[in-house]
Amino acid sequence: MNRSNLKLLAALLAAAVAVFNFSCTDKETDADHPLLTVIPSVDIEFETKGIFAFSNGIPISTVFDVETNQGSWEVNKTEAWLHIDKVNDSFTLSADPNTTPTSRSDEVTVTSGKAAPVKIRVQQAAKLSTLTVFPSGLVTIAPEGGSDVKTFTVNTNEDEWSVVSSGESWLTINKLANKFTLSVTENLMDRARMAEITVSATNAIDVKIQITQEGHEYTVIDFNEMPVASTHGRYGDVHQLDLEFAQGDFVKVINVPNIDEWLIDLTFFDKIADGMFIFLPMDGRYSFRAYPKEKLFSVNPIDDDMQPDGSGGLWVKGTGVDRQQPFDPVNDGVGWATADRIPMARMSEKVNRMIFVGGVSMRSNAMMYYHYQDGDYAPSLDNISNGSPDLLWFWEDSRDFIFSGQLETGEIYELIVDTSAGRDNPVVTFKKK
């Protein structure tokens, strides 16, 4: 072999060694430098419902791509509420809705051979419980109250909600699907009363509603400003004040000594509390009277004579009947003197009424008759219709009528004279109220 051929062979051998050395160096690089990349490699936060995710407040995809030189790879998590869907060279994260009032977190770990694991921190926001009620804050209700007088609408993302009051007996809550109503009894007093309503949902902040029911406006009568109008042998001093009253007016008398011992004329008033009552007859001008000796409040109509068409007022005389205090043992009631007669209450244009208490302001077998204010006139017996023949009968050849039978002590009875057909054709009714 000549010298030039030897040089060529040596060059070929050197090249082969270089290629072999290069190939060995490349294999050592894969073994010594394992690679694992997850894109994007950022921590994420799911919103409460688990549908959308964010990274540093910016919306982000929940699909992650994996690159590695280690062949296979794995992805794992810990919490049951977080889910992984692995497909080919990627995986997708999803989360169940967070129904708790606290946030929660987990860590996703991606591994591949000898490559360093990639960790992704996953958080999910707490459920933000919402609860609103309309109307809310301060709610005012009129004195009259009523059934289902106020309606409230409830909006919440919780499954259950409740509503309770602070325990007042005058207020009732009626709970419906997403509403509730209030039923409120009438506030008969002259001052407001208050209650608190609390609406609650599972994890939401309670909503509190302040309920104020207004009191009625009262006509206030000061006993010290009622002059003595007359002095009666039986009743003593009669204090009187002439006033305009409307049916349903609320009346309050002040500065009366021992007001708790006073009675009211039930023909004209319903008692609310001591010295506080509701006026029952129709609108008109009346003399409000106080009888300190008898401890009685009453009224007399002013200029309310009955007209031929049946409109107007009526008066009563008799034995065994009286105002709302026990009978006068001497006269056995109001008596037959015109000056002592007692008025009926005109409830409407042509209906007059008087209230008696059995055994107190009326005894059994009492005898009485009614008459018009102008003189001492009453209709003839032939024209009177008896609406209560079992309790009431008329004295033959007389305008008097007698309450027959035994009255129940303490029970309330009412005498009603209906003159709708004219004052000469009345219907007289007596019944237990």
C-alpha cells in the first residue's frame, strides 16, 4: 500500500470515530436533561359555579398541553370536587359548584419520568349567598291593619329561606313561594306600635325589617274643660261639651280622677281602654256628657228630631231600663219623666238602636216606650211591626212594649227601631247581640 492510500485510510478512520463520538454525546443529553412542560403553567381560580376560570383576574382556558421527552406522563389531584379529563397530549380541568360559604383549593401535579413535576394550584371561590327583600328597611302600616295588608318579595340563591317576627300577637306572617305577607290587627290605641321581621337564608346575611303600625288619631276631651251644664237630682252635676262627631271617631278623655272606675254608655261607644273609646252613631253634633256622681260617659244628640219620612232620632222612657249603670232603686230605672228620657243612637238615616246589659241596665219584664224628640208623640200600636215576638210584646191599647222572658245577666241586648217605611210604620226588634 502506498503512502497516499495510508493517509486516506487514516482520514476515514478519524471521521468514523468522530461520528461515533457525536452519536454517543447526543444520547447522553436525553438521559441527563429530561424535559416536561405544561402550557399554560399558571395557577388558576374557578368561579363559584365551576364553569369559568381565571388567572390573576384574567379569563383563562382550562385546557393544558403537555410536552415531555420522557415518553408517558400522568396528572393527579386530591379533592373530589376537582375533575381531570386527560386526552392525548393535554388535559382539561373542571370543578363542581361550590355550595359552601368558604373558598377551597387543590393542587394538580403533572409527572413524566425523571422530569421535575409541574404543579398547578387550583382555587375555587366561595359561594356568595345573596338575599334581598323588597320592601325592606322601615315599613309603615296604617292603623286599620288588615289581612295580607303588606306583601314582601324575597330573592335568594339559597334553596331555603325563612321569616319570623319578634313575637307580637297583633302581627301574623303568611309565607308563600318567594313572597310573604303580613296580616295586622287594627291598632286601636293613639300611639304607634312596632315589630321586627327577620328574613334568613342558609348562608346569607339576615335581612331585618322594622314594622311600624301607626296609632289612630283621637279626639281628646279634657274633663277640666267641660263646664257643668246642669245639676240633676239623681245624676248630680252634668258636665257637658258640644262637639261634632263622625261615626268611627276615636275619643279619649283625660284628667278624669279614677278613670278606671268609669263606665261608658254602650249605646254610643265601644270601649278600647280606660277613658278611650270609639264613637258608634252616624255623623252629627252631640253633647258629650260626664256624670261624676254616676261615673258615666254618655252623649245626647242635638237637634235630631225624627221627620215623617223616618229620618231622625228617638228617645226612650220606662221602668226597668236605664243607662249603663245599675237601676235606680227608687225610680226603677229612668222613669217616665220626659226630662229623664235617654236617647237612642242613630246608626243610619232611619235606624235607631239602644244597647242594654241584662240585669244591669235592663231587668226582665221591663216596660218602656220610645218617642220623638218633638213633644211626646209615638206611633199608634196598630202601625208597629213586632220583629221579635218571642221576646217583645206590646201592651194592649197602649204605646208601651214589654220585654218578656228572663234576660241573661251580663249579656248584651239591642233594641232596634227601623223607620225605613216612615216614622208611623216602624219595625221594632229586640235581640241578644
